[in-house]
Amino acid sequence: MLQITKKTAQILLSGSFSDEDVKRAQAQLKVDIASSMETDDGVLEEIGLQSLHNGKVSSLKDVNTVIDSITASDMKGVSGRIFYYFA
């Protein structure tokens, strides 16, 4: 698991991921969020997290729209700022 995490961090630091990689990550994130909301506890947790982070609760459709708007360029910019401190 450590090797996978290390390899992922190296990819993010290098910015060497494609639009296809981003699409795959978007699909996985949407599945993860939808799956987490299959139980009452999951729904309550998601409502609580959204309330704390955003001050409001968004529909799954709205969340998916935001996820779909993320580009490879966005990911490269964010990963560079996040992993700058670990490099």
C-alpha cells in the first residue's frame, strides 16, 4: 500500500497525468460518494460534511456537476500546491 501511495504522489508531483486519468478519477469519486450514501448513516455523514465545508447541502447531481468540471489543468495546479510541502 505504501508503494502505491508513493507512486501516486510521484505522479501528482510530476503533473504527468492525462485528461483520461482525470476522467477515471472523476468516475471513481462519483461512485465513492454515491456508495457512501447507500445507508442512513452515510447520508447523515455526507450532510454533516457538506454543511461543515460548504455551509449548505448540495444534491448528488450538483456534486457530480462540480466533479465533472475539474480539468487536468486544475489537478496539476492543486497537486503542485499540495505536494510542494512534501517535496
